[in-house]
Amino acid sequence: MLEEQHDNLQDADGNLITDSQESSTESNKKENSSEQTSDAHQNALNAIEASNAEEGEDESLKERHDIPMLDYDTLSMESLVDELQKLVATNKVMSIKEHIDEIKKSFLNKYTHFIEEKKEEFHAENPDTTEEFEYHLPLKTTFDHFYTEYKNKKNAHFKSLETNLKVNLETRLAIVEELKELINPQENIKNTLKHFNELRERWKNAGPIPKDKYNHVWNNYHFHVENFYDYLHLDREARDLDFKHNLEQKQKIIERVAALVHEPDINKAFRELQNLHRIWKEDIGPVSREHRDEIWNQFSDYTKQIHDKREQLFEKQRGTEVENLKAKQAIIAEIETLGTIKVNSHSQWLIQIEKVEALRTAFFNAGKVPAEANEETWAAFKTAVRNFNAFKNSFYKEIKREQNENLAKKNELVAKAQELKDSTDFDATTPIMKQIQNEWKQIGHVPRKYSDKIWKEFKTACNHYFDKLKEFKNEENSEEIEAFDKKKAYLEHLKEFQLIGDHKTDLDAIKAHIETWKSFGKVPFQRRHIEGKFNKILDALFDKLSLSKKEGDLMRFANRLDTLSENNDVQKIENEKIFIIRKIDELQNEIFQLENNIQFFTNTKNAKKENSIVLEVRKNIAIHKENLEIWKEKLAQLRNLNQE
């Protein structure tokens, strides 16, 4: 059927779209047109015109409405790559353009965020490194592969489309030029109609043209089609039949649009309305003037109703997006708060990290926000997470520093253990090796990647030494049993020993017994109680001697030290040292207090006559000083033993 031009003569500003040759004529048409619409109606029509112009350029764009647009922000990077692969493999390239753009934006946002976190972790773990940060995510390579495949397909499509659009535009412009020439009263009407129908068929099959030329070319075509009807003296009967047929077709479209007003799926209704406008404009010709206003007004009224419902849907969606924005802002605020709460243990940080991960998931699942707030919201989210990670990393950075210090200390112990592991001076080396082991226990954790290796080295060196020590002790065991037997027999002999009453002779005899006892050597560990029995006999003999308190205490202590030294009892020697130092401190404090008391009494009125209390205090000071000298002598003996 012949086509109508009134519903498409105006652009967004209400002006006719024509070429320079018809501008004056079309302006007159505009002024007299019965299909001019209000601004509200025009907005609805413009929305459809824009979509039809775009799809008129590339018909594959029509299929995009049939492909569901997912909320890609809520998908993981893995799921986004799966969606990308599926879309590229099964759909025409331009029908998925918007989907691919959304997938790309969501994937790159998540990937950039992921890499930033890995970079922060790298610098936190390696604060002094000069090495450049590198991180390879295989998933990114997969994404790049499918996106490159999409771009290649799109480039090939554009190259082919560009050529076709140019040829089709030239074809349609040529048809318009031929239409101009049809208005010639000298031509035979039948030949003219035949030529006109041929032009219509050629126009119908000419194919898509660039969208920026769409309205201009179509409106010029319609303009000259109407000229053909309005300004030529055509066969009235043929024209009226054509008008009638076109009216019936447009009335059917109006009936369908009226039904679409009640379609619950607004987007579906709008897509069908868009297609009906395309049919109204491109496939159906004009109607008689008496019906043009009526059917056009009906069509545009229903169009506006559907457009208004679509706008209401968009407004509702915008309301949902605003709620999503509020939810995301609340999530960002929670992450910001977590970025200020200081915790001091790894277990507590794991709880904080788990909370942030849950908030991250909630952020991505919160849905779309208004487009104008999208970048700002995403930037605020990234900043909040980055600040939390920096706060967290400062804690682990300090732990890392401590662990590196611990590693250096343990490396020193490993080197020392390896240096001593082959020593055969067991009496000197064993206490050192035990001390090394104690020091190892006191040192904290080292970086995990070195932990197993350094422990294995230390354990191997220690085991090597103590295995040798065990072999040596097994060899010594028979000698220790023999020493015990000798000491046991000598103990019975010593019980019969009696002092003769001469101090020097008795003292020399006791010393000789001590030397003899030492000469027997060390006894097995489980039989060391015999040393206590020997010391009891010595204590009884010392008590019978007319020794000074200092001399007796020092001789007993020297014998005790000899016993501890023989048995390599490092821990007991150390405990003895701590006890003596504490005893010296106590005596010095007591002497200081007593001397202060003396000063108090001597400063009174009766200072010249010292009473019994003062004399008693002076006596106590003398006793304490004597005891202090004994303890200091013991400490000196102990330190000499350590130096040996």
C-alpha cells in the first residue's frame, strides 16, 4: 500500500525534516497538517522514532529485547566470564552490545578492586622490596580472549554494515529523486502508476541506511508520495480503494495498540508498539484527508498512554535504584567503621575480615543505583575497602616485622647449634645446647614460608648432638655404677670417722674425705641421692669443728657447688644464683633500714646515752653484715664456677 507522511514530518523541535529543495513546501505542509501533536505526545513519538531509527540502521538490534539483561553487578567474576562466553557464542554481535558493555564494566570493576587488594597485601608483606608487583589471574586472560572474539566480530560486522548502509542510502536517495519526476501531467497515468509501484517495491527492498539519515530520507520519501496523491489528477476510484485499504490496516493497528494499553508487561507492550509504528510508517500508505486527523489522534493517544506507563515503570525502577543506593551507602558506612576498630590478634582480625567480606557480597547483591550516582558510589566503596585493608595490613605489617626479627634470631640459633653439633666436650656443650633450645622456645613465630625449613634445620642439629651425647652416656654408664658402688662403700667407712679434737688436723682430714669422694666420679642420675647422705655427714662433722660461721657455711657451699658442677645441673646452678642475689638484696635493705633507725635514735635528746634498744639494733646490723659477706662470697664462688 501507499505510505503516509504526516506522523513523521516533524523532528524533536517540531520542524519538518526536508532537504533544501522541499523546505518551503514542507513548511507549508507543517502549518496545515492535521496530525501535529502536543509536546507530551511528541515526546512519546520521539522515543519510538529514536529506537526505530537505530534498529532501522541495524536490524540485529531488534533481537536485543529478547535477550534478558541480568543484574551483572551481582555476579562473580567467574559467572561474568561464563555469561560473556555464552552471549558471544550464541547471539548476533550487535544484539548483545549493551549486555557486553555491562558485563565488561562489572568485570573490570571487580578485577581492578581485586588487583588493588593483592597489591596492598604484597606491599604489606614486603615493605622494603624493590621488586615490581605482578599478579596473573588466569580468569582475566579468559575474559580477554572472549572479549577480543566479540570485538573482532563487531569490527567485521561494522565493516560490512558500513558498506551496505552507504549503498542503500544512495539507492533510496535515487528513488526519492525518481519520485520527484513522477509529477508530470504529460505522462500517461497508467504508466505513471506502474512506475510508482515499481519505485515502492524498490524502496521496500532497499535495505537499512545510517540512523542519522533515517528520518530525513524517510520523510522526504513520504513527502513525495503524498505529493503524488495530492497534486496529481489520479484515477479517483483507484485512489479511494487504496485509501480504504490503508484505513482498514491502520484501524487494525489502532485496535492492537488499544489492547496493548492493558498489557501487564510494559516493556513488551512498548516493543510491539515500536514495531507497529514502523509498520504504520513504512508499510502502510496514506488515508483520505477526512480520516487522517481522527486515526492519527487515536494512534498517538494510545501511544502516549503506553509511553506514560513505561515512564511510570522507569520512575518505579528509579525509586528502587534510590533504595539500592541507600543500602549501598549504609554498607559503605559499615565498612568505614570497621576500618577504624583496632584489634590486636589474628583471630580477631579474621572476624573483622569475615564481616567485610559479607558486606562486600551484600554490596554487589544490592542491585543497580541511579546512573548519575554509580561512579561516585563505586569509588566510595573502593575507598572504604582500601582503607580497611590498609588498616588491617598495618597490623600484619607489624607482625611481619616481628616475624622477620624472630627469623633472624632463630637463624642465629640454627648456626650456633650446627656449630656445636659435632662437639665432644659434652660437659661444656650440653648446657649450651639446652640453653639454645630454651631460647628457641621463647622466640615467637617466623614467616610461614620459612617455618618448616628452619625448624627442620634446628631439630636436625640438636638431634645430631643429643644422639651423640646419648651414645656417650651409654658408654659412661658402667663407670657411673662403679662410682656409686665406691661411694656407697666409702659412706659406710665415713660413718666410723671420729674427730681427734685438733682443729687443723680434723679440718684437713675432712677436706681429704671430700677430695676422695670427688675422685670416685659421677654416679647415675637416678642414684644421686647418695650425694645428700654424704653432705649430711659433712654437716655433722662441720658442726663439731670449732669453725667460724662464715668458714663453715662457705665450705658447705663449696661442696654443694662441686656436686652441682659434677652433674652438669645448669638449671639448679642458675636457681642458686638467683636465690643468692635475692638474699643479698634482702640483707642490704634490712641493713639500710636498721641504720636509718639508728640515725633516728641518735638524733634524739638522749643521743649520748644509748639505751638497750639502740645496742640491740647495732648488734643486728653487725650480724646482718656478717651474713652479707658470706652471701657475697658464695656469689663470687658461683661466678668463678661459671667462668671456669
